[in-house]
Amino acid sequence: MFETTKSKPLMEAALNARAMRQDMIASNIANIDTPFYKARDVDFETALIQRTKEMYGKDSTTKLEMAQTNTSHLSGYNELDSSKSTIFLRDGHTARNDGNTVDLDVETTEMSKNDIMFNALTAALRRNSTIFKSVIEASGKL
């Protein structure tokens, strides 16, 4: 398969991440009555932003490197791998009496936002492929 644009792999990765978020939200809703269940979410935007900067040469990192004054000292620990999505527990939501933190209003809102972004990405990919298809067809008529 050929690559039509530089951003196509990024859009495909974003689609996969949106599908993963949809599954995570559905899991939260399915566990709304599970005692002590903590609502989960996935942060993939950070990984996509980092990948975009790498792809388009805007890699101005603001990471502060740790100074190592002695070779026998341990090197710093990088707790976040910016190339991967991070699953986290949603903070700030009040737990019910059973310890569950799933809020149906929050989950349905997040699902709607995710659905809009997923549809926008699929429309962009469809437009992208249509443009290249028309160019190929037009060049065959010459």
C-alpha cells in the first residue's frame, strides 16, 4: 500500500486511538453498577502531538534533562513514554456510596465528543483518498 500524504499514518493512529477510547468509555458505562469501579480514560493526544512535532520538524522539547554528576549515579527515570497512549483513572469525580466513580453524564458526553472526532477523522481520510484517486484517474486519461 502506498502512502498518499505525510499525515495519513498519523490520522490512522488517531482513528485507532479513538476506537480504543470508545471501548474504554463503553467499559465504564458497562461497569456503572460495579462496586469500587474507578472510571478510566485514555490519553493519546499527548502521544499524537509529540508524533506530529517529530513528523513536521517542530521538536522543541521542553524537557529538563537531569544532570548526572557521577557515572555511578543512576540515570533519570522517564515515567512517560510519549510514543504510547496512557490509561489513567479519572480524578475529580465523587465516588458514590459503593465507591464507584462512573458518572453517566460524563461518560455520554465523552462518548459524543469522541464520536464527533472519529467521524471527522474518517471524513478527512476519505477526502484525502478521493483527491488522490481523482488525480490518478485524470492522469490515466492523458
